[in-house]
Amino acid sequence: MGSPRPVYTAKFLSDPATAGNDTGAPRATATGGEGEPHSRHQDARLGSTDKELKSRATAADSVRTASGTPRQRGPRAEVMDAAGGSRNPLPRPCHVLVLLNPRGGKGKALQLFWSHVQPLLAQADVSFTLMLTERRNHARELVRAEDLRRWDALVVMSGDGLIHEVVNGLMERPDWETAIQKPLCSLPAGSGNAMAASLNHYAGYEQVTNEDLLTNCTQLLCRRLLAPMDLLSLQTACGQRLFSVLSLAWGFIADVDLESEKFRRLGEMRFTLGTCLRLVALRTYRGSLAYLPAETLASRGAPSPARAPQGPADTHVVPLEQPVPPHWTVVPEQDFVLVLALLHSHLASELFTAPMGRCSAGAMHLFYVRAGVSRATLLRLFLAMEKGRHMEYHCPHLVYVPVVAFRLEPKDGKGVFAVDGELLISGAVQGQVLPNYFWMVSGCTESPPSLKPQPSPRRKSQQRTPPAERR
């Protein structure tokens, strides 16, 4: 085995000549000031981590400052005053822990950090400790054991999978109720970068990718504003409890996400290639689906809430061995092409999957596609999704409904689940949204309006059948 990956501590000092080593960890030097967007700096490809460390001190000078702010949709978006939210912004100066996956996406995350992120942090008076992850679930292990009081925020630089690890690591701690309140920040350096793309969208910026998206998200960190985010609590048939920050997919989308993993060096193109390959051999998946629509949210208190040994109680679902409550909507058992539960606007940086706007706090987007859709139609839907225009096709096989909770039960053993892009092998899965459950760096300090419980509907002998959902 190779030697452990280094941990770098950067402290921005007033005099660059005083830079030295702190217990063997290099210190980067920079002056304070407000961060501004930077142009793409094309560094020569570095042959080793040592070369990157030697060049970090000159990064602030080698990246030229551009005027203006990150590119926005239409007129300049106003940043809301922190007083409009329910939590103060990050302090100034602040110290953050950066968890970076050097193998994520195209494998250039560390280079991008020094060339695009570090100079902006230096100007904005944000110091950092940089830790490189070595393996799957390494970040999960780190945050489970770390003293979180040392940092003002946890910054995750990779794809959506690393944020998934961090949140689940926090929820596995004995002090999970306090730990999950530690603010998080997403800096995109993976393949999909859906969380970063969603935050970029909520901030009012135009849809961008790659270094432009990274610069925008770094600017959000420099501005220090925080916003509450929903969390999806999931339970599996084998008794596993886990949490999602973005999505649960079954069928076509999960297959593309997981099967394209071998093409990750292509970056976002891996999903385009994976979609084409899966369309050639289009599959269907038999299962049953039930959900609690957001518009008919029952009053609090299910008869037998499904509780876990640790973590918050799921008050809208019952144990998987029991039938769903009578006021849920049940989709009859049938063949599906895909099922997707999505918390945010984007499924990837160029997949604007939920153009209908953010759900109310405590609700999520539920999409499903029934069997019978042609390959050509499915391809048109995915191509139109880049600009968020797929719902304009009014495809009769595509169903959309905002929900609070759901249950999905595969019936033929085919298909796997992808949770935030990570593989989950399970039989039945159910989940519910935990509203405004954790904090993220964002361009907007307000959460969507909360769902207000409605009076409990009259109980019937059978569950409801799907209404005329939006198509």
C-alpha cells in the first residue's frame, strides 16, 4: 500500500514571507479581500502532488481577476440580506474543512482547487484545512470521528456521492442532532454535480458547467450565506436506514448512472454515452409504487410510525411489512421504465429535471415513466431536459407529482437503486422528506414555504388510485 495522502492546512497570513510549516503541513499565504470571479487559468499538467504544493503559493497571482459577478440569468440577481433567513451567515474570517476526492470526475479536482478555489478563498478571508479522500466511504469515516468544533463549515469538493457520504457520516454520530447542523458547501468536481447545479440555479445564475460552475459555487462560499435544505430519509427491506441529499432512482436512470461509472474520465459525457447504450437495450422493471401527495398531506402522527434506533422518526411512513396508510395514493403493479424521487432542480449540471420550481419544504418531486414509451420519445425527453423543456411534450407515459413520502417495491428482482448516484441493493424502499433539516452555503437565505398539515381525509376501505397527475 502507498503512503497516506497528505493533509494540508492553509492559513492566510498578512506577510507572505512568514509562511512556514505547521507540524509538517504547508501553509499557503494570501491577502484578505472580497473574492471576484476569475478567468480559467490553464496550468501545465502537474506531474505530482509535490509540484502542486510548490505552485499553490503563486496561485493567487497566476489567476487573473475578472470584473463582475458569476454569470446570471437575466438581470443581476440581488443577494438577500442575511437577516431574511433564520441563521446568521458564516463568520469572517472563517476556517473550513475541505474534503476533496482527487479521483472524482476527470481526476482534476486537486488542480482545480489550487487554480480556481484557493485564490478566491484567500481574497475572502477563508482559511482551510484540506483533506484528500483515499477510498469509498473515507469521508463518511472522517466526519464520524472529527471534532467538528474546529471548523465553521465542511466544504465538499467532488460529485454528489461525497456529499452523500458526509451527511450520512454526520447522521451516524452519537451527537447527530448537533452534527447535522454544521453548515455544508458543495464545490463541483465530479461527473454529475447536481447539488451544485441546483444551488447555482437557486442563486439566480444561468446554467453553466465545469470551471464556470465551480467558480460560481466558490463565490457562494465567499459570500457566506446559508439556507436550510430538506433531507430524504430512506428505509430498506433489510432494515438499513440512510439519508439522501438529492435523489433516489430506480430503473433507467439508476442503470445509466451506475453502468456509466466506467466512463467517468469523460466527465458529464459519461451520462450521454450511458443513455445511448441503455436506449439500445431498453429495459422495463415490474414493481408497485405508492406515495403521499403533498397536496393531501395528512395531519401529524401516523398510527405506527416507522422508527429507527438512531435518528429522527419518520412520521409519515409505517414499517415496510405493513400496508401503506389508507390515505396514500397507490399506483397499481405494472411495468416501469424509471422511477425518480428528486429533492432539487437538477439531476446533473446539464439536466434541469424539475423546471416547475422548488417544492414546498417537506416535499419532493416524484417522476415515473410507464412501460410502452418508445426509444425515440425517451431520447427526446432526455435531450429536452437540458433546458428543462421535457414537460412541454406532455408525454402520456411520463407522470409527475409532488409528494411527501413514497414506497417502491420491485417485483421481478430486476433493477437496482441509485441514491445520490451511489449503488443501493435492496428489495422494497420507502422514504419521506425531513423539511429544512441541514444547512448549506447558498445564494438565498430563505427556504421554500413549508407544507401545512391538512385535516386527515376520511378513511376508506381501499387506498386511492392515482389522480390526474401532471404530465
